[in-house]
Amino acid sequence: MSDSTFDVIVLGCGGFGSASTCHLARRGLRVLAIDRFSPPHDQGSSHGETRIIRKAYFEHPDYVPLLKRAYQLWDELSHLTEESRSLEEQKLFVRCGLLLAGPSTGEVITGARQSAQQHQLTLESMTAAEAVRRFPMLRISDELETVFEPDAGFLWAERCVAAHLHDAAGHGAQFAFNEAIKDVQFGSNNVTVRTSEGTYSAACAVVTAGAWTGQLLPEYKEWIQVKRKILYWHPISNSAWADPTQAPAHLFEFPGSGRQFYGFPSVDGRTVKLAEHTGGDFVADPSSVDRMVRSEEGIGVSDYANRCLSGVLGTATRSAVCMYSMSPDSHFLLDRLTHVPVVVAAGFSGHGFKFTSVLGEAVADLVTNGQTSLPIDFLSSRRLLSRQM
Ligand SMILES: Cc1cc2nc3c(=O)[nH]c(=O)nc-3n(C[C@H](O)[C@H](O)[C@H](O)COP(=O)(O)OP(=O)(O)OC[C@H]3O[C@@H](n4cnc5c(N)ncnc54)[C@H](O)[C@@H]3O)c2cc1C
């Protein structure tokens, strides 16, 4: 790389790093994005084909205004970068709808209804029997309530990372990929980064290192715990799984246990992707996460397929290990540090991908203006400091 001095260096270039790099480069800043691998890759948290996107956010209504902006930005990015994708890879965002099922008092149904009501979102309520008539690939027991969000769907995760990077490159961003960050020195108004290949400096840095955030910023180590998560692909015996009007994206919460399972329509005509959102084992070092999947680990998801889905075989033919970076309260950590010129976006707790577009914009605002008009105050780590007192 000829240049070694930049306005901003982005440390880690997965979902959030690629979006931040794109928004920073669009503002005319000289940006360098560094990653140990060559994104999009399958070693962090932003791989495995698809990610659910929805607005009736059961985790908290405060996320909804950010989601409205995220939707606009995904549509804009799709439009801006569609020429760079082949015909089979045209779409970033598929609005296939999302069916939520769970107990009436559970987190999912209660929270989705609250967000929809507070922000005037379309959320169709129906009985379990009505839902099964409409979506015959789902099996829903009468004890569960169901709601359908027609404007929800899924993002093609790796394509989104690639699209942000493509747009960033078009605006002059530079990349140092396949370079591991070995050491970062934070001064009061500059940052120096040493990698396996060279040394770079900038007026400020953005830390978007996912599961590795605590290794680059020790003060975040205690706040981010890394969980090993598994995605499964199950064969289908009914081609209706490729038709979202019969088989939309789905997320079930089970009474008593509170366990949450989810899945997608078939994107390849042969399998569907399924996973459990709850559960997962904590790992000490994300670089040595166990990527071997043992057959007994798939029992919960197989049971979900057998009980709640029609025309899906119980045994997976493919799996992939991914990581959740859990914050203490499962809400995101988005901060502009005061003692050093650093913006951090971390702790996305297994539900962050849909926000990469809008929080990339927020990161660029924080770097360029020191503030943003996007409503992100509730994501500041200040809330964790007050919990500790
Ligand atoms: C199984 C699974 C399912 C999910 N489902 C959904 C969903 O349906 N909807 C949703 O919205 N979200 C979902 N999420 C969450 C979402 O995918 C994550 O929140 C998001 O991808 C996190 O992106 P990130 O940029 O923080 O991390 P990453 O994409 O992992 O990026 C971090 C990057 O930093 C780089 N890096 C770290 N340390 C170094 C270093 N020392 N040197 C160089 N590079 C370094 C890594 O190589 C990596 O590329 C899911 C996550 C998983 C794992």
C-alpha cells in the first residue's frame, strides 16, 4: 500500500466495518479498512447467506426509527450497486414477510405488538389455524398466538457486505485485507495501527471488530461475551418452501422454555436454513472457536423442523458455525469515546445485521460531526456504567 496516513482507519471489516467504510468514503474522507481475512468471509459473524430483517422489533420499540432508516438505506444500496451483481445475485433484500408465533405473554408476541402499535407498523394478527391455512408449510399449535409482518424479510448477508465494499471502493476507500491487526496505539488526536504487513496512522479510528472487539479495546472486554452459534440447512420434500407466500420467514418462541427458533424460505430449492436464536456456548477466544458440529447439537433444531414445519426433513445436510457478540443486556454498544478519537460499534448480540446500513451512517456522523441526528442514545455503553454503580 503506497499511503500509510488516512483520515480514518476502520478496524475490522465485516457487516459493520463495511457499512461504516462505505458511509465514511461517501463523505470524501480518506478511509482505510483493515481485516484479517478478505471480506465477505465465513470466519466472523456476517456469513451464512441470509439474515432476517423486520421492523416490529420485539427487542425494544426504540429500535424502530433506526429500522425505518435502515430500510431506506438498504433499498438505496440495492439500487446503487445492482449493476455490480450478476443476474442470479441481483437482490440484497427479499421482502418475503415474517410469521412470528409464541405465547401471548412471551417476549416475541408482546414486544412485536408493542413496537407495531407505538410506531404504526402493519402487523397482521391471526389465529394459529388461520396462519396454517395461509402458510401451509408451517405447523402451529393452537396454544400459540401468531402475527405476520408483511414488510419483513431477509437480507443476503455476504452480498450486503460486498455491496457496501463496492460502493466504498467507488468513493476511494482503500483496503488492507488479509492483514491481522497486531497492535493499536491510541493518542489523544491520532491512532497508529500495526498489522502483520505494515503500520498505518489516522486522525481517528472506528472499531468494528465483532467478536474480537475486546482484544482491540480492553475496556470492552468485560462487556462482550462471545457465543458459538450454529446454522443448519435441512433438505425439503415440498417445493412450496421456495414460495414465500406459502412459506415465509418464521420465528417461534416456545412457552415455558422461552427458546426461540427461526428459519427462512428455501433460496436454493433444495434446503431451508434453520437455527436457534437462544442458547449457545460461550467461547474464550473467537479465533479458536470450535467449528466442528456434533450431531447431538442439532437435536433442538431437528425437533423444531419436525414439530413446526411441514415438508422439511429432520436431519441437516449442512451446518456452519458463527458467533454472537453478546452485550450484558443484549442491546448494542455504539459509542464515541471521549479520551481517544475512536468510535466503537459492537455487542450486536445476534440481531445486528439488519442495522449495518443505518449504524454505518451513524458511525460516519459521529466521526465527521461528533454527533448524529439518528436516535442512538439508548445504545451508548453509559447505561452499563450506571448499572455497575
Ligand atoms: C448465526 C447467526 C445468525 C444471525 N441472524 C441474524 C438475523 O437474522 N438478523 C440480524 O439482523 N442479525 C443476525 N445476526 C447478527 C449479525 O449477523 C451480527 O450482529 C453482525 O453480522 C455482526 O457484524 P460485525 O461487523 O460486528 O462482526 P463481523 O462481521 O464478524 O466483523 C468483524 C470483523 O473484524 C475482523 N477482525 C477482528 N479482529 C481483527 C484483527 N485483529 N485484525 C484484523 N481484522 C480483525 C474480522 O475478521 C471480521 O471480519 C446473526 C448472527 C449469527 C452469528
